[in-house]
Amino acid sequence: MSSAPPAVIDKDDLWFLEVVAEFGTPLYMLLLPDVAVALNMRRSHGLSPEALCEKLASLCERDLIQIRQSVDGGQVARTREDIARALAGSKPRDPEGFGFLLTARGGITWEHYARPDWSRYVSYDGFEPQEGIINASSREAAEAAFQRCMDDGGTEQPLPESKQGEVLVPWRATYWKELPSGYRLRYAWVKRRADVLRTITSVRQPWFSKLVLDG
């Protein structure tokens, strides 16, 4: 990652960096009327389409985000005109739509303000039918996350006898963050009846500070 110092930003800038701290986000989601709910944020960005375009352009100019076609690759929107066209043409489930991501400097800046504890970060995948994958900083953290899956009351019942562990060196925790090592736990699951009360009370462990977004 770049050694550039973190940028000086305000809480509105940080809102956009937090949105893409884990995953790239399609632009159309920024135009939804219930954007806070859709993106699981405490509040909306509160910007008109025109002001949103200006904010995204400003973040790009400061090398904090990149706006890219299909998030994973393709054409990059670099100018205000490019960004305005990308926003105007954005729509759900568009394989050629634009999304935005953190740059290396954006990641450094987000870390400076959010103070993430990567030892507590856990991600969940699953590429095969009825397969679960837990990625964490250590075997202990992955096992703890597995136990939470056992207890969370969801519709997927993990099978302890199916667990297979793997040390990751290095560990790409997110699309922009690489750590020296991590641990991956694969397991199979079967369907079960959901326990709604347990599901409601199951909360993901916090791993970064959102205090700067208050107010």
C-alpha cells in the first residue's frame, strides 16, 4: 500500500470512505431514497444528485476513491463529466455499471480516522451450495466466528465435523488491505428453521470506530 500520509477530511468525506471500507459499492445505491438503510449506515449522505457528483469528483481528485466500471475492472471515470454520466446511467444489476472503491490513500485515510482493529475483523464467503467460509486474523478468531454462526438462529446450520482450516500467508482481508497472515475456515451447512429471537439479538462484533460520524 502507498506510504502517502492520510488526507485531512470531514465527516461527510468519511461517510463515503466507510461505505466502501469492506467492499466496492455500485453508484446507483447512492441515489436510492433509503440509501442509509440500503448501505447499513447511520445516516444518508444528504446530497442532491448534483452535489453528490461534486462530492465524488472531489474525493477522486484527492485520490481517496476511484470510480470504475463494474467495480472489479474496466473503464475509470476521471472527470466530473465522466462521473455525472456514470451517475445518470447507473441502475441496479447492470454488469457494465460503475461503482466506487477506496484507493491506497483512501484506505490509509479511513484507517487513520476509523482505527480498525484487524484482529477482530471477520468476513464470510461461500462459493459452493451449502458451503460456508470464514476468514479471520487467527484460528481462534475464526473458531469464535464459527460458534456465533452455530448460535445465531439463522437458517444455515453449520456442521462442526465438516470444518477444514487453512493458514493464509499473506491474508488479503479486503480488496485493498493485506495483512501478514490470517486463517480460513471452510465448513458445510444444512437448512434449519430460523429462530427469529436469536437472529435479532445476534450482533456483529464492532471492529472500527464510527464515533466520528456522530452529529
